[in-house]
Amino acid sequence: MSQAILLQDWFTVRGASSGDPVVQAFNDWADLGGYVDVIFYLDVSSFSGSPSVRYQTSPMLDESLFASMANVSVNSTGLTQTVIRYASASVPLRRWVRWRLDGASAYAVTFRIWMAVRPG
């Protein structure tokens, strides 16, 4: 049975360029130990520029170990669903999950992210 988890409540981010990524605050990273599959629901209420949201995962709380499971280009408002299944993912879900935002040029985006996770 899946469980719903709020990864990020409504939040507005402004970035200057691709050299200026914004990473979710450490205290808000999700501990998904014991789960194998995740569906991300990115809800965007406004945006400008070309922001991208990366869903990242790591087996430990070590910056150097985080890898991107998926990258979503924000090109409209509304809901975008991204499915990560352990059996077929090139980068499967590990214990810790966070988001990272960047863009090719200046950007702004207001969003929230829900997850549906399935234990394994």
C-alpha cells in the first residue's frame, strides 16, 4: 500500500543562472528508507524562464553521493507526475531524497512536491 508524503510545501525559488542551483534545505530531505518505488507530483502555480527540477537520492547524508533519479523541465503550470520504479530505474530510490532546481538562465518558480511511496 502506498503512502503520501509532502516533500516540499508551496515555495518560491529565484535563480540567476545554471551556475546558481538551489538545493532543498537539509532539514527537509525525506528519509525513505524501506521504500522501493516513488511517484513525484510536481505542482507548479507560476514560473518564468526555464527552470528544471531534479529529484535526487543518496544512500547516506553525504553531498557527494546524491545522484539524479529524474529531471523535469518546467514549461507549464499544473501537475507533472514522474514515476521511479526500483526494477527499471537507471538510478533507483535510495534512503534520502531531495530536490534541486536550476536553469539555463534566470528563472523563478512557485511549486510544491508530493510523493506517493511504496514499501519494499
